[in-house]
Amino acid sequence: MRLRITLLAAAVFGIVGSASAADVDRQAVIDRALSLVNAHPDSFSLPATNLSRSARTLSLSTSQATSGSDQFKARDVIVDADGTEHVRLDRFFGGLPVIGGDVVSHSRSGVLNSVSMKLATAKRPSVTPKISADQARVEAAAAFPGDINGVPETSLALYARGVAPTLAYQVHVLGERNDGVPIGDIIYYVDAQTGTILGLDDQVETAAAQGTGKSLTLGNVSITTNSVSGGFQLVDPSRGNGATYDAHNPSDVFNTSSATLYTSTTNTWGNNATSDRATVGADIYFGVAATWDYYKNVHGRTGIFNDGKGVKSYAHVGQNYVNAFWYASTKSMYYGDGNISQGYLPLVALDVAGHEMSHGVNSATANLGYYSVKDSGGLNEANSDILGTLVEFNANVPGHPGNYLIGEAVYSSNPNGTKALRLMFKQDADGRSFSCYPSGGFTASKTTQGGVYDPHYSSGVGNRFFYLLAEGPVVPSGFNYQPKDLVCNGNTSFAGIGRDKAGKIWYRALSVYFTSTSTYPDARAATIKAANDLYGANSTESQAVATAWSAVSVN
């Protein structure tokens, strides 16, 4: 009997009444992808129980879980100029989300070309738990590194990151951490049969009128603000009405209840020093605009979620808070003031803003995992470093050229300009990061900080790959390394293809081929596919991608 699937697509677009032509076209692409799932069950690791189901298209008002079957919800759609369709689908089983079961269908003219996914089995577990939700909350609470403020929600899911699909409780824990990260918002996946912690997701990912921003890190910059009666606001009507707020240094960095929108009667913001609270607001606001412009002008992406909408940014969060982060739960960015006694300025540098917004782009596309996921946490952080760096180069601010140093502007003293949070070309210079891929890959971290495999350390492999792809084994000015110090296999006889091509290849791999559990070898395959798409099979660019990956020991 022909396979039938259950479709959960209407919720993606919030269909109410008649759809626009764009919605109809988009829905047609999704429908074609789901037909291909229907026609190629083995390619999508579908359970045999789907074979006996009749096809049903579910709307917002009628969507019901079908016990024993897989369902799919479209998260993203990309259509190439040649008509190739890439549809990213989140998987559900019996109405429960399958964590790590996401898939991307690649097709043209109704013919399936390939599938990107990591789930390799059609087996599904019983969805009847043996332990209670209360027991799961106890296990999650015991694993949380600090004081718990609350457990707002607990629900069932199937966990399939690196393991066969396993029934699990998703336990959302909020609190104050004591492991070096002062805030905590973690989703734990607790085995619903044994109470074992299977994995976790850290929800905090750490880093019309023309006005003048007197910024801290970039000098005076031109910014587009919103003109209102009696003055101006840091709201950008030309970029989806993204807005910047002063959070007023709450002790809880999540607390924005007292935050106020930046306003001015003069349309001049800050004084190039921290004595004016609007100074860092100008840095943040400019960084958000520069990031928006990079994604739109280079990749055709309008906003983090490609929906034309801006996001909120909060300056002055916490007290002496040495961090910046994208918070998926609120779809907002938060920036700390640093701690001058420790040598840190406010974390509002341009590459930091680009980095944090790129975490948001990742969550809207591949949704690469973070902690407790083999390799993909490092890819997640490398993705933000890579795209944040490209934002900096693309902005081309006079006197502040782009470079491959991450966060060099956050230090209060950096006379040679060579001190940075991370060196993309040689991240292992910090004594703890990796620049070469270890044999067998990275073991999924077992702690929220990740230990030696913290994503901020394992990102060095992806960062070095990108540097070599763009620039080749060329030592940047100001550093006393040799070309052989920038490669892992001794090969220094290749050239880079330039940032423009390298960036387009990386973004296409992220938006079309990466999935939530992609490993570094998967990234190699995905970027080669992306290069083939953009520049032709076995092109110079495609060969350069393979060479750069081999130079960081990803073969």
C-alpha cells in the first residue's frame, strides 16, 4: 500500500482566510516536498506504521497527533534560481517532537535529488513513560549547575541526537548558574524510562531619520533612526523596526521589565565614552544595522528569520557582566557592560553584534545543536564567528578594517591589536581550543560548560577552515607564525578563493544542507555540495573547499 504521511504545515504560516500568491507558491513547494517524503519512505527513515495511514492535511484547528506515525512541519523554504527546492522539515512522532529528527529535502521538478538528515533508523519507541514528569523534573534539577528559579514547563519528546529515538521528557529549568555563566536557561532531555539525562539545550548562546552615533568602538557613525513628535528613537524603520533599549543594569540579566527605549531630542547618541549610557546603545544599534545589511545585500535574507522583522537589543544588562548573548526564548540580544577592573570594556563590538545575531540566523535555519551534541556545538560557534567576521568586513568602517580576530575591541588595553577572544586562523594559541580535528571527532560534552569540548573551543576547527578557504595559509600582519603553523597536514601550497565566495559557500551550506546534528565531516560534504551548486561540480572553488577541510584534518 502506498505510504501516507501526516502533514502539519498550516501552523508554519498561520493561515487564516485567503493566502497571498507568495504563500500559495510557498505552500506548493512544501506540498511537493511532502509528496516526495510520501514516495521515498526509506530516504526519510519513516516507520512502517506510516504505510497504513490515509493522507490527511491538517489545519491549525484540526491538527491532531496520529499515534504510531511520523508527521512533518515545514520550518524553512529556499528555492534556487534554477528551480531547485530545499525544504527544511521538523519531524514529529505521534505528535511529539523528534529532537535530532529534522530533515532537508532537496528536489527539482518533482524529482528528489538528495536528503540531509542524521536520523538513520525507522524504529520508534513506545510513547508510554515509565517515570513521572515530577521524577524527570527532579533529575533535571539535580543536573542544573546552580540555584533554580523555576521549572516552567515539562513535556514529552523523542530524543534522537546520536542515539536511536528515545522517549524523553523535555524539562525547562531556569536559574542562576555557578559554573562561570551567571544565567541559566536549560532544556534537559530526561529518559522517560530510566531517568538518565540524555542531553540538553542551553537557550543562552554566548557573544528614517539620519542620526549620529558617537560609539565606543567605532568612533562617529551614521545611523537611521525613527523620527517622532518631539524627538527621535533608536528604532530602525528601514530594517524591520528593530529597536535598542537600555536595560538599566538589573541584577538578573534576563530582567527587562525596567528597560526603556533609547530616545533623544537631538538625534545624536552618546559621547564616545561610557559616561553616557547612549554610547554603547549606538554601538549596538549600528552593529545590528550592519548585520541586517550584510545578510540582505549579500545573501538576500531580510532579518534573522527572513521575515522582514527586526529584533530587540538590550544594552546595560547585569552588573559588571562580561558577556553578550542571543536568547532564543525572547528572540532578543543582550549586551553586558564588561568589567573594567578585569580589563573588559562593554561587549558591544561590531563582530560581537554580528556573532550574536548569527546565532539567531542559525536557530532559524540549520538550528545546529550546542552543548551535548557531537561536533555541532563547535560548528554553531564557528558559524557565528565566521558570519560575524564577514559582517565586520562588509561594514568597512573607516579606520576599523575587518580582520579574523574575534572580540579584539572588548579589551581595555590592546596596544598591538593582536589580543582577542579567538584567533580564527590559530585558535589553539589560547592553550585550550582546537584548530585541528581530532581523530574520531569530538565527544558530545557531558556538562553544560562542555569541558575540553566546549563549543567555544571546538569551534576552532571550523574557524581555521574558513580562514584557509578565504585567504589560504597566509599569516596575518602582526603575528610571528609561519604558514606551516596554520595547517594540520603540512600542505601550504594552496591559495584562498576570497571572502566573498567563501562566505556564500558557507551560508548556502548553513541554510540548505546543515541539520541540527551535523558533524564536521558532514560540514565538509555540505560545503562541497554548496560550492558545486554555486560554482559547478569539481570547480576550482569546490576543490578549494576540499583542500581547506583536509588542511584542518577533516577528510
